[in-house]
Amino acid sequence: MRFIRPVHLRYALFVLLLALPTALVVSCATNPVTGKQEFSLVSAGQEIAMGKEGYPAVLAEYGLYDDPALAAYVDGIGQKLARVSEMPTLQWHFTVLDDPTVNAFAMPGGYIYITRGILAHLESEAQLAGVVGHEIGHVTARHSAKQITQQQLAGLGLGLAGAFSESFRQYSGAASQALGLLMLKYGRDDENQSDELGVRYTTAAGWDPREIPGTYLTLQRISASSGSRLPSFLSTHPDPGDRQQRTTTLSNAAAAGKTGLVVGQRVFLEHLRGVVFGDDSRQGYFESDRYYHPGMAFEMSFPAGWATQNGRSAVLAQESGKQAAMQMTLASNAKTLSPGEYVAALQRDGRITSAEGRTETIGGYPAWVGRMSVPNGQGGTQVLVTSFVRQAPDRMLQFLAQAATAELESRVVASVRTLRPLQDAARRSPTPARLRVGQAPSGGAFSVVYPRLGTVGLDVSQAAIMNGVEPEEGIATGQWLKSVEAGRRR
């Protein structure tokens, strides 16, 4: 986890406030793709405002991947696709996120996001164009506006954050209610339409759409290999049927009679050299129940046996019976206040209704430990078990928890009291796993050739999925392959 100071996200409220004025007037808008008039509570201008307002929330939750060359490459592909869409004059934004999940998504107004996780599992520039084109299709066909019009937008928690109460989310700001729009699931017709538009845009921009079906095969293999857990792309873009077969039919028809269509495997793979693969240990990591944060130089233990999740803006833990949950973030607007002064400021500003606790020292750091009562958004209050630790002059760690019993409360507080400086120099300088690109030194089955690449930081079955081949599929000498150089945590 690379802590980013949580912002108090107003995006879900912002969307509803935008919709309210138009809800009073029956309005119709022309769909750019179909040319038909559609009833909508969201105007084109409001969509742009939504995308702009949501951009910092997305970066806070997922992070911007720091690779200017890769960012420019992806943006160039996106802009080329946008120019052949129905909205070529819209100000489009294409962003690579520092997230290991296999995902891509769009926000209204031309904001398209691609994770480094999905980039690692694509095989060519044409496949990337297909993914980006699909997301552009969601924007040009105004699918988000359609969903907002059809249903009231609800804030959705992320991962374990869904266990927390409304008051917990309202106070902490870390459950990212603003990202609820990203979690809207498109319907079957919307997905079919975006598939068609993705193929159309890819072909019109000069890439070979026949590469697109391979992307959906890879997504299916990722899903099958991970049990019930779907790639994030499939969780928010539900499969409207046999997508691989359908896009094969669409792409063959689109490519018929055309020459010079580009695949672009080599240039795409060259841009993947050195890209971080999987979780980045520099942003924090767990070893069993012990949590290490190299960048901020601290470590601590979470309650034994609790499920944990290391996110970009929060670390979350939940008791197996779901009777308790805790969250660690950075306190907002703490400035240089001591923990006790910060609690007093929260009460003075009306963010909490009361507080009961005491100051102490944890791991050599000034701290405050106790309980706070916070508004629950329904006219009442909710008690949170709370700790603040001044871990650095410019950084205050905030621990919030809800627990059903006193024993569980004591486990939360005991966990916080294990926090201490990270003294192990090796753990303070971990290296993440990174993608390597090279040519097969010899021919043979992938399962035999892959270990000969010399950078085996990923097992053969997962590496085969990442390369779009089967483990026993034949590989030719000199064939370009991706591999993973293992990272180091200590």
C-alpha cells in the first residue's frame, strides 16, 4: 500500500446533485452512436463534469503508474481510436493505473483507465486497441448515463470495506463511495454494443480486430485458474455470452477484404519491458499477519487469523466471523497536530460528536487510543474504536474499527500497539517483480522452453496464460515471450 492521504470523496453526492435538476424536466438527448433520441437525466456536459470530478478519486484509489513512455504509448493508441469514434472532438483521457488487477474501465466524459495488470496479459497492440476501443464504446454510447437514469446510484464499498457501516465510511472517506459509478454493471445489450464498437474502432484505426477474441480467451483462463474470483474486467463487464466466439464473428467480418491491418506484437511487448508485475512490495505487504511498509518504515501485526487486504489508500482487516473490522489510513488534515490535539479538533469541527480516550506512546510514537462517536448519516451516532499515531512529522496514522464485543475491541487495540519502526534494512528496500521480454532460445513445448528464459518469477501455468498459449503448446525458436523476474522483499 502506498498511502495516499484520503480525500473526503463527494462524487456519489455530486452525481445525484447533478441529476436532481434534470429529474424535474423530461429531457431527451441524442445518442452519438445510434443517432436516436433517448430519455436521460444526465446531459453530455454533466458526463464531462462527472469524469473530471472522478479522476482524482480514481488515482487515489488505484494510483498512477509512473512510466511516462508507457503512458504516452497508451494515450497515443487511445487518441487514434477516439478520432474514428462518434465523438472525435471530445477531450479524451487515457490513463495507466498502478494496479495489478486485470481490469479496464471507463468513466463518463471520455476518461478511460487501463491497469498495468491487464497490460501484462495482452499480447499485441491490436489487443490493447480492442480493449481501449471497447471502453470508448461505453462512453460514446452513453452507457453510464443510461445506468444512472435507470437506477439510483449507490455508493459501493471495495473489498473488505463493504463490511463497514455507513458511519464508518462517512467518517473515514476511505471506502471510496465516489467510485460507485465504476462498479455499475453494464447490461447484456450494452456489453454487446461495446464489443461491436470496439471491433469497429479497432479496424477503422488500422489494427487487426482478429486479435480481439484472444483477449476474451485469456480472461476466461484467468477466471478458471483463480476459482470463483473473476478478473475485475469481467466483474464489471459481465459476459453477455460466448464473447470469444461472438467477437471472432464480428472481427472476421470487419477485416474481410482489408489489407495492411496492424497486429503490432513486437512494439507492444517492447513497451512492457520492466513493467511492475503483481503486487508492488514497496507499497506495503503482508507476511501472514505481519504487515510491513517499506516507504514509511514501519511494521505491525494485525489480529491473527483475520482476513486482510492491502489497498492503496487503506489497509483493511476483518474477523472471520465478521464480528469486527478495522481499517488503517492516513488522517486527513492532521497537519502538525499531536494525536490528542487532532481529536480535539475533530470534535470542535463537528466531525465527531464525542471522544473518550487517552494519550500514550506506541513504538516510540505519540498516540491517542480510545473511542469516538460519529454521525451515522441517519440522525444517530456510531461508536468507533479509534487510534491515532503520529508516525512522522507530516504523517498521522488513523485506525478505525467496529467490534461486536469487548474482547474483539481489545484485539484491535492490541494490534495497533504492535506498531513500531521498521529496522530491518533489507525490508526497507524491497524490489518488485517486473516483466521481461525475450526470445525463446530453442523450440519445444512452452512448459519446457519457459524455464530456459532464466527469469522464472511465475509458475508455468500462469506464465502460459500471460503469454496466450497452452503449457504444452509448441514454441518456435526466436518466438517473443514474456516472463517475470521475481522481486525481493528482504
